[in-house]
Amino acid sequence: MLLQVLSLSGVSLPFLLSVESINSTRNLIYYVCAGILAILVLVGIAMMSKVEKSVAGSRLGAISMLLAILLTLWYFDIFSAVECWIAMLVGTVIGIVISIKVKMIEMPQMVGLLNGFGGAASMLSGILTLIASSPQTDMFSLVTAGLAIFVGSLTFTGSVVAAGKLAKWLPQKPIILKGHQSWTILTLLLSLATVILLALPNILSSAPLKALFIILCAVLSGLFGVIFSIRVGGADMPITISLLNSLSGVAGSIAGMAISDPLLVAVGAIVGASGLLLTQIMCRAMNRRLGDILLGKTSTPTIKREAKIDSSKADEKVESTVDEVFTDSSPKKVLTPVEQSGHLLSEAKKIIIVPGYGMALSQAQSSVRQLTSELEQDGRNVEFA
């Protein structure tokens, strides 16, 4: 239809066919490269699950994201935009400074802040999409833009609170407000209501109303993020940060739908899915339930009183057995905890080390690496979970 209209207006048909062929080739190159880069990001995340390949996986992910940015600039014809290159330069400098100055023990809160920045970027994408919208804009773009504001804003404020608690800028104990659950539900419902209202033609046709509801959506969503994150204790914040990492990917994917960027949709979905899996793994490893963490209470296993009474004799047998193992030939001398650990390591053939936040908190990475090297030299099979 477009070719017929333009040909009637005097534009030659060979020229139109040439333009259409160029656009088709451009789209093909973009989609093929986008698919390859999405796979490389996924491979990089998979490599980071192995200690010996984690550095290479991190570098692969970083290079893939850089290429994704350049591909996006080329596809949307903004490769020559000076503003984009200035923003990239500023971001690169900030990233280099952070990587040099931030200590390993401060990495969890730094990850939390980076999650927040990702959420803020998605929120801004949704805001700009709605500002440029009109009553003729399709419903899908309007709804996804509103959802990008909602998820991005709550991710930003929740991540800032999480980072503040880990850095001890905020109290690490759970903060429970009066009627906390009611406030949580109220802010959630009001935020979703503004998302729906922003898709109505009557709101979009009025610039003041549209601006008002965009601000309300961002503020209410941010307030919801603060309310749900302040009641999480500092010890459980790493799990919350992992969940917020997943939400930052979800926000990016939704923002990609709003601006019709399939590469952003794919990469955001990968980050969201991997973050959710990591959250589940961390909950199991720390013997926590995600719902209990978000409600500000610790999930502890319930043990029946009868089971405790019935198992008392078995516990006594276990304790006596442990005492026999960790005592030398003289019954009066008992090995210290350090000596007991050394005895276990010397007798073990296969050793599995589970690194976690505690190791980062105690800054024991170098010691663990040295211990691993010595055990491997002695012929032990050492693996990392």
C-alpha cells in the first residue's frame, strides 16, 4: 500500500524497491546480531556460576553489553548523536572509578545501587514514552510504559534502601510501621491504578493530567518499594538485592516492549530469570522463605516437642562420637575448633567450599584461595559450590 501511494506521488518504483530492500537487510542484520548477543550474555551468566570461569564470564557479559549498545545506536540511526557518546563516556569513567575504589566487602551494596540505576533507567524510558504518546498510541505501548515506570521506580527505591542497610546508613533491623501491611497493599493498588489510568485517551489528551498521573505513578511506586524493603533485616538483604536484581531485568524487558527494542526485551528477560533463580537458591542455602523475608521475619523450621524428647538419646550418642573423633589418645586433651577443622580436612578426600556473604564480610578470599592451593597440592579434590 505504501509503495502504491508513493508511486502515485511521483516517486520512482525502482527507488522504492531499493529503499525497502535496504530496510529489510538492516532489520535482518539487527535481529541476527541481537540474537547472538543475547546468547552471549546468557553464556556469560552461565560461566559466572563456575569459580574458575567467573572472570571470563564477567568480561564476556560486559563486552556483549557494549556491543549491544553500539548495535542499538546503529539500528535506530543515533550512532552520530553526540549526547549518547557523552553519556557513555561519563558512565564509563564512573564505572572505572567504582571498580577501583570499592572494596570487595562493599560489593553487595554496590550491586544493590547498580540494580537501582537499572530500575531508574527503565522508569525514565517509560516516562519519556508516555510524554511522547498521544490518544492514537497503541494500548500495548501505553500499558508497558506505565509498567516500566511502576517496576523501575520500586526497584530504584527498594535497591537504595537495601544498599543503605548493608552500608549501615540505615538501621539494619526490620522497620515495621503502624499498619504496615495496609500501607503496602494501598500503595501497590494505587500504583497499578495509575498505570491503568495512563492508558486512557481522556488522560492522554490533557497534558496537565498526563503529567500529574506520570508523577503519581513514579512516586507511589517508589513509596511501595521503600515500604516493602524497610521491613527486611540487614542479614537477609543479600536475598532482597538478588530479588531486586531480577526486578531490574523485568523492568528493562518491559521498557524494551514499550520502545519496541527486542534486544532490550531479551537481555532484560535473561537478567530477570537468572536473578529469580539466584534468589531461590539463596533462600534455600540460608534456610529462608522469601515471603517471610519480605514480611520482616525469619523463617525457622518448627520442631515438635515430642521429636526433641525422642531424639535426646540420639543426640547424646552423636556428641559422644564427636568427642571420640576429635580427641587424641589422651582423654583429657580436647582439640580446639581450628585443630578439629584441620583434622577433618586432612582426612577428607573431596572437599566442597560454599562461598557466600560471610566470606566477603570476613575478607577471607585470599585465605580460602591459599587453603585451596595447599589442599590440591596434597592430592585433595577441592570444588566450589
